[in-house]
Amino acid sequence: MNTTDTTDTAGASKPAALGLGPALGPGPRDTWRALPAGQQPAYPDPAALRRVTDELAGAPPLVLPGECDRLRDRLAAVARGEALLLQGGDCAETFDRVSVDTVHSKLNTLMQMSAVLTYAVSMPVVKVGRLAGQYAKPRSKPTESRDGVTLPVYRGDAVNGPDFTHGSRVPDPERLLRMYQASSHTLNLVRAFTASGRAGLSQVHEWNRDFIAGSPLRARYEGIADGIDRAMNFMRATGARPQDFDDSEFFVSHEGLLLDYESPLTRRDRRTGRSYATSGHMLWIGERTRDLDGAHVEYFSRIDNPIGVKLGPATTADTALQLIDRLDPDREPGRLTFVVRLGVDRVREVLPPLVEKVTASGAQVVWACDPMHGNTLEAPSGHKTRRFDDILGEVRGFFEVHRALGTHPGGIHVELTGDDVTECLGGGHDLGFPDLFHRYESACDPRLNRGQSLDLAFLVAGFLDD
Ligand code: PEP
Ligand code: MN
């Protein structure tokens, strides 16, 4: 089916040509309701939820079908081995941290990582933020007890508040509207920033030069930065102007966890009859909600966005193949990304049979490495943390497995922030356990800070060059 043609027999200038049609009525988008949906909040007042979902059903889409199709095309190139995916952002965004500074620093960080990786692989890098909608978290337990008091667990700002009080922890559907607003504000900043032309290649490279100058590992990074300098000089010599070279195309993604939020924002593109989650360009299903018979797989099977599925270390090749049958029955490159999060100790053992059997089935999925969620540990202080070397080690294992199989290591999916937080151990500045007390701000899992994120990009670039 042609998904990029925007002409409309009724006239391209009509609103329908932009895919701005009204939401579907009860129909395909509601088929998930008959199935068990894991990790959904227990809202105390169904009428209040209904008012909110009605409002969302009438709200404008945050992204348009054509943009989702474009990302799908970009991811098809990744699936074919012609591009790399870089997906990153907070574990959990929070309403109080939507600001120009936080959004810009996250974007800058991803742009800087992307410039380094583009150079290392000599391929375009598809940049997808874990942002503008990453407000809901699956949790391992439904409740939390402190000093004999038991309350619902914090499930992300889209559901309840982090404070350990009854008032804060009761799920409040009004928060779904705040999620929509916060996502809209964030997306507005993303669009303004990427349209500003301020993140051109030479500017991004200058930022990388500044980072290297202050890094204890600068001797290891200078070779790559010099290589980028030479490549830019070459471009200038041919008459190209790297300062004008704009590689800031940027997409947004989040875990599609809360079906009461996603469902009313699902819209049908009148041109094509295809349905889209309009809350973000790409949505993924988490490791805990990817049951083949569950509501999430059913909902995702009805939308045409590019989608991801997280795969943990217990995933069998059969499960992966069944997920493909449900979610990518036509085996279209760009539709499905498997985000594998296996742990540094397991990646070399678990990944090869998955990749081999999926490849043998004829499916062309994107393989992305999430080196965060299989490497979480508890510090003596009780902080949830991760070691930079484990994260780097899992990425290395992921690339080695693909190299040995002759398949394409499609990309990486990381939890990061552009701020100088102290949540993960190690990295260029070698953070230790005592540093976790300085600036631990994550609402959920520990994120790479700005420097650690750039360390990761430079070190991955280094071993890709080997
Ligand atoms: C996450 O990405 O924050 C997450 C909860 O991951 P997973 O579903 O892989 O556990
Ligand atoms: Mn997380």
C-alpha cells in the first residue's frame, strides 16, 4: 500500500489530506477491551475516567500519520542494514521537569551521540526520543509498604504521584489529560528546536569537542573527533557546507502502556483507512505486557505506527516468532523493532538463537539493544543503579553477536538525560557509590548522565572501528 502519497481525490488542500479525521468510533481500536490488560491503574471512579477519555477522543492528534509513516520508512532502512537507530531519554518523564532546558539538553545529547555514531558506521542515524509521552511505568508489585502502611505503588506521573500518601497514590484519571498537555508542550519544544537550524553538524561537533576537552578519557576520543574534523574538511573542499548540513530529523516514542490514554488518541487516516496511535510516532510494548493473548498485543496489532516490543532474557524464539505473526504478519521492514534487554552476562547466549530463527523466518525486524534493563543493581545505600561498564559490555556483546551471524545490529535504546545527574556508576568521571547521594533525580530507573551518554557513543564508535 502506498503510505506516502498525500494526494487526495477530493483535493490535497482539504483537512482530510493531512490525516486530521475524527477518531474512530467504537471499532477496531476497542477490541483490546475484551482481553486482560496488565499493569493498568485501578481507577476508583469510572465516570471520571469516562469524562477524561471523552475529552481525549476530541483532542487534536499530537503527531500525524504521515510522520509515523516517515519513521517507518527510516526504520525500514535500519531493518535492511542501511541505517542505525538511536533511541533514548528518561526512564520516566515527570510533569514538573518539562522545561526548555531539560528538553534541549536531552536533544543535544542525542544529537551529539548521533554525530559520533554516524561517523563510526558511515550510515544515517535515526533519532527517536523516549520523550513527549513517557509518563507511565509498569511495576513489579502493585503496592508498597512502609512502617506498616500499604499504598498503591507509584506508576508514573500519568497515573499517580510519587509521595507516599494516600491522596497522592490513588490513581487519578485527570493525570491522563496532564500527560497529553505535557507531551504536547515537550513536542512543541522538540519541533521548535529541530526547526531552528541550531543543531547543524558543525555546531554539534563543536559541542563534542567541548565535551572531549573536559573528559578524563580525551586521549581515547580524540582520534574519532579528528576523523570527524577531516571528514568535514573534505566536505568543505568539495563545496559542501557542513554548517548548513542539518541532520536534526527527530521522532518521539514511549511505552504504550495505558490503553485508556492510547485508545481515544487512536485516529484513522482518511486517505488510507489506516489507524494510528497519535500520541507519538513510535510506541513500544514493555517486557511485562507483551502476552500474546493480552490487551496490549491486541491494541498494537490494530495500529499502523512503527512499533517496538521489549524482549527479556526468558524470551524464546517461538515467542518472538509468534509476536511477529501477530504484530507484523506481512513482514514489512520498519514495522517491528525488537528491543532486547538481556543483561551483559546473558546477551551472548540468549541473542543468537533469537536472531537466527527470526532471520530464518523471513521477517526483517530492527534489532535494538537496550543495555539498561538487564543490568540494574541495588547499591549498598539502597539506590537502584547500573554500572557503565555493564551497559557498554552488553552493547559490545550485542554487536559481536550480530557480527558473528552476519546480521545487522540495528541500534541502541538507552535511558539517559542531558543533565549532570549521578545515577549510574562509572563512565569517564568514574562515579562511585558515594556519588549516588549527590544528584539522584530519576523518578524511576537510573539514567546515564550527559557525559556518560557521550562516553557510550565514543566508546561504541571506538569498537565499531576495530
Ligand atoms: C523501561 O523501558 O523503562 C522498562 C520498564 O523496560 P522493560 O519493559 O524492558 O522492563
Ligand atoms: Mn526503565
